[in-house]
Amino acid sequence: MAAVGVHHPKEDAEFDFVLAHVDGPVLAYFWGVWAAACKDLEPVIKDVAREYAGHVAVVRTDIVRCPAATARYEVLGAPTFVLVLDGEAVATTTEATDGAGVRAFLDAHLRPVGDS
């Protein structure tokens, strides 16, 4: 079962530690402090973490503090959402700009991930 809440790794090693210790899918939310869209998504991310608790862990990842993770998942801008299972990206979007978009992204990809 996935961990509850939003994880906030401060460096790549912490990001990798969280991924290694979460059982199940992880929504890696790559953000940047300068991106207005990311500021607007803050309450959404907390709500999504609560709503999907037990099904997906949420990791808010600063693209400046976690450059290796950013490169590994080929993140080019913020906000970017990557659904990760066993360290591998199974889906990526830059189009989820509100709560409905984040939920639609998860709903479209969680069932196939769980069936694998």
C-alpha cells in the first residue's frame, strides 16, 4: 500500500529513498518555485494525496534540488507529473493544470498499473 501524505524530498538521494520505500505507484509532481501554475497546484496536491491515500504516494519534487531525478524522468518544465512504478515512469503529463486534470491523469493510468 502507498504511503499517505505528500513527501517533499530536498535532494536526489531523498527522492530515491522515498521511491525505494513506497510499495505501489508514486505520483512524482515536478515543480518549480518560480512557476505560477505550481503555486496554484499546492492545495490540489494535498487534496489528491488525501483522496488517493492507499492507492498512490505523492512526491512533490523540486526540479532544481533534484536534478538527477528531473533528468531521469526527462522533465523539461514545471509542472510535470510522472506516474512511477518500481522506479520506472509509466505515464507523464504536463497538461494537468488543475485538480480535475491531475485526477483524470491518475484515473486513466492507475488501473492499468495495478493490473500489471
